[in-house]
Amino acid sequence: MLIDSHCHLDFPDFDAERDALIARAKDAGVGQMVTISTRVKKFDQVVEIAEKYENVFCSVGTHPANADEELDIGTDELIRLSGHPKVVAIGEAGLDYHYQPEKAEAQKTGLRRHTAAARRTGLPLVIHSRDADDDMAAILREETGEGAFPFILHCFSSGAALAQTGVELGGYVSFSGILTFKKSDDLRAIAADVPMDRLLVETDAPYLAPTPFRGKRNEPSYVVNTARVLAEVKGVSEAEIAEITTENAFRCFSKMTRV
């Protein structure tokens, strides 16, 4: 079995065939999925999907692109909402200087609030980091100094130094379809160095479909393709990488039940 550790099943891309794509995922061997919140103010839509499907779990949080819109949402509210039985993570939160560097301060404020929620609940923080390696590493080190918390560097596409920092601080590194792209040799080299017990796989669907579906809408069943490339990188069988990443997912998402 594989687990898609990060997808966005509430996005309108899936409205017409959500039942079908979840069935396709199961047929492909993707037994469970975590659908990730990008706006706390739309959390009801995310949790409704998790409630409908036994094998779907969710998070609660604010994507950095939306951080300035939800500065009124504090750590206590994140913790309150995370009490729902289907919520297994906090986030996604983080820093994105590629698209919205002007929102850096709002992003940092949001990230620290989410970090506090992860520390207090014990739920993993799903971290989005793009073109912000130095600031992200500094904040992770500072926040870990205040008390350790579980976290995932999701859809990893940053430099080797951030991956190393994440592992040193006890985090997980999750690889998406980017790992399968022809020009991702540097990313595959980073994946080769991540310890086996810190690896996760994801789709980030509907984005970043892996080869051979690149350019098309992504969906959870396609995580099989990313896992196949990760197995090649690590020099193990597809069955072994499925077992390893699945056990890692259950350890990381400790609240997620096996269904």
C-alpha cells in the first residue's frame, strides 16, 4: 500500500469526479490520502471530504499565499479545529518567496503560529517552502529550540542544505512528481541522501503530475509513479519503498488510523 501524504481533494478540479478518483487511487494501491487545508476559513469543505471517505484524512491550516488573509486566526483556533478526529496534521504553512516575497512577514507570523500548534498538539506541521531556504532553516532551528515538534518538508524542491537541516531536526522530507522530471537530477541526488525512515511520497494533486502524466491534472493514483522513481533512487524494490513510506506516514501522522 502507498499513502498520498499531500493532496488537495477540495479543489474544484475534482468536483466532477471525486468518487471516481478516490476509487482509482484504491485500485492503484494508494490506500489512504491526506487532503491538505490551504485556508482555515474553508476548513469545513476540507473536513467534509475527510468525513465522507473512510480512507481520507485532512489537515487544518493556512497556505503561505493566503497568510495575509488569515492573520486573525491564532494558534488556539488551529488547536481547537485540530481536535476533529479526521485532522491528522497542521498546515500547510510556510514561506514562499517565489510568488509573493512581499508577504514575507505575514508568512513568518503564520508559520510561527502553526509551529506552536504543532508543538502543542503533537500533530505534524506540513511545511511549504519555496525560494526561502535560509529563512526556513533559521526559523526551524529557532522554533525547535523552543521545543521539538514533528514536521514535513512537503513537495521538496529546495536545496540539499534545507533537507539536511530538516532531517537533523527530526523532520520528514516528502517528494512529489517533481522527482520524476527529466531535469531533476539534483533533486534525485538529495533524495538519495535522505534516510529511509524520513521519506514520504505525495502528489500535491491537482498540481505537478509525474512523468508520464506531466502537464496533465494530477491525482492521488499517480503517486505510484513517484514511488517507483524513489525506489530506483534508493536502490530498493517498489514493494519495499511502498512499505517504508507507508510506515513512515503512519509514524509521522500518528493520529491517522489504518483503514
